[in-house]
Amino acid sequence: MNSYLKLALKSLLLNKVRSVLTMLGIIIGVGAVIILTSLVGGLEKQIRQTFESLGANTLFVFPGSIDNQGGGMPVNKLTYAMVDDIKIIAGVKDAAAHVELSGAALYGSKEVKNININAVDANFPEMYSIKLTEGRFFTRGEVAGGKMVVIIGPSLQTALFGTSRALGKELKIKEKRFTVIGITEAKGSSFGVDMDKAVYFPYTVAKQRFQIDKPGSILVKTVDTTVLKRVQRDIERRLLRQLNKDDFSVKSSEEGVKFFQDILGVLASALGGIAGVSLLVGGVGIMNIMFVSVTERTREIGLRKAVGANSHDILTQFLLEAIILSLVGGIFGVLFGIGVSVGMSKFIDTAVNYFFVGLSFAVSAFIGVVFGVAPAIRASRLDPIIALRYE
């Protein structure tokens, strides 16, 4: 076997450029699988951390039925009055409405686009574990009065105000003037959204100034986890007095994590499959190159057979060449994929899924065997006399 291996390596090294180009398809395919699945893994990690940070005693009320999303985007039938109805249920510690928008923030000639806009109640910091580094959050009185006050994230503060103090200054959000009264601590990104570019203002402003009269979701905190299931059923019964069962969903943190994990699992498989197509393309490339190699080396094959090599020897050598190309390509693909994923982790969350690393490498090795068989068989069946005469 050592002699076969040496011959295969020698042949590949004699055509370095061709060998590298042949491996490129495998490298890209394996790398793409690892990179795409690591992005999905990073998103799953963010989702889990977000839900876990809210606590196990948390319930979420969403518009539409999460368990039945076949009918397109759900019509939002939630109301702010439902938040007050939920608060009086036994076992509920607190409840808060949340409206999420997007838009731009302006201060003088400076503009920051695509900020995360949150219209919330005064209890939002306690519900979502938001802390301030400067200033304060708005009060219930300011919410009731629809005051044009806003809390901003640290990266937005830097982008608009630089090193100068932001508290007390006015900025524009969706063409409305707000006074900055607080700065949140750095939180990083969540679900691909930079939370340090977020702003928070009273939900009554969204109702009065932006004509948004329905909350996007409702967060509910129970007194502890022992009453969670009972409170969940009570919320569903209370909402069913006004809505149909397909108009809303009430989910716990654990159920929320599982729901998103199921979606991301399907997404990871789909993306991995799409990237895997390039592995097949790489396999076809190996087969084509090996056929070309057989044609170019016909006289060599005839000479080897003339001095005693049999069909098994020729088949083994050419099959080893294909396997070496796919294995080395797989190794470099793994290194490429992990390297890019680690590099991207400086900007967005990634999590390398080593199951897909192993799977993609195993597939690359399998491709070398499958797509190397036909050229190897063709080489082994060449008639030595005809091969020696080949020009």
C-alpha cells in the first residue's frame, strides 16, 4: 500500500496547479457548509441567551397562532387593554406591551439609519433587565402624558453626539422631536439587531404620534415558575373571551426556544444541503480531471502493465489519487470554514457545529471514492499493447 500511496502522491505533485484547482470545489463546498451552519448556530445561541436572560418565569403573548403559520402573516388583534387584563390574573407579577419599529435618528447634520425603535411602558427595564449608565427611564406619569422623551443606546449616543453629553439634548426619530433622558448600558446584538443602536420611548407616543394602536407582543412575568402553566392557561382563557384561538399564542421561554430551534434546525439543514451541492460539483470536477489524467497517462499505464503491474495495481493507484484530492480538499475546507467562522465572530455571533464539520468532511471523503471509481476502472482496463502505441 505504501508504494501505491507514494506513486499517487508523486503523480499529484507533478501537476500541482491542476491538483489545487481540482480540490477547490471540495474546499469551497466543505467551507460553505461549515460557515452557513455556524451562522445558524450563532443565531440559535443568541435566541437561547435572550430567552434565558428573561427568566424561566416568563410568558410571551404573540399575535396569530405560532403553531399554525401556513396562512401567511397573522393579523394583529392584540390591544393595550389586554395588558391590564393580564396583570390582574392571579400569579402574574407584571406585564408589559412592546411595539418594535425601525427608522432613522437625526441630530443636527448627523443621521443614523436602521435603528431599533421600541415603544414600551415604564416597567420595561425591570421586565427586560435593561440597565442605564446615565440618566433615568421614563415614569408612569410620562407614559400617561405621552411625553416626548427617549432613552438611547451607547453606540447611537456615540454616533450622534460623539464625546459630548447627550442627556437633555433633542434628536429626531421618525421626524418627531424627543428629549434624551437616559443612556442604556452596552448589550451587543440580539437576533442580528444591534441593541446598542436601540431607542426606547413611551408606547403612548406610538399611539398618539404614529397611530400604532396595537402592541406587537406582550411580555408576562409570573411570581415564580410553579404557577407558570396555570397562568398560561388563564391568559389563554381570558383572551379567548375576545379573540379566536388562531388570533394569539401564549408561549413560555422554554417553548419559545424550542420553536426557534425547530425553525433553525430546518434552516441549517436546508443551507447545509445547498452548500453540499458544491461538494457534488467538486466531486464531478475530480472525476473529470481523473479522466483527463487517465487519457494523458495512457502510455505510462501501458508501460507499467508491460513491466508487471496488473489491473488491480492501476485501479488502486488512480483511486488513491482521487481519495487524496478529496481528503486534502476536505481538510483545507474544514480549516477554511472554521477560520472564516471564527473571524466573523468578531462582528456577529457564530457557533461552529462540529456535527456538520464531521459530516461535510466525511461526505468529501466519500465523494473521492465514488467519483474516483469510474476513472480508476477505465485506467485499469486499458490494453497494455494499445496503451503503448497511444500518442
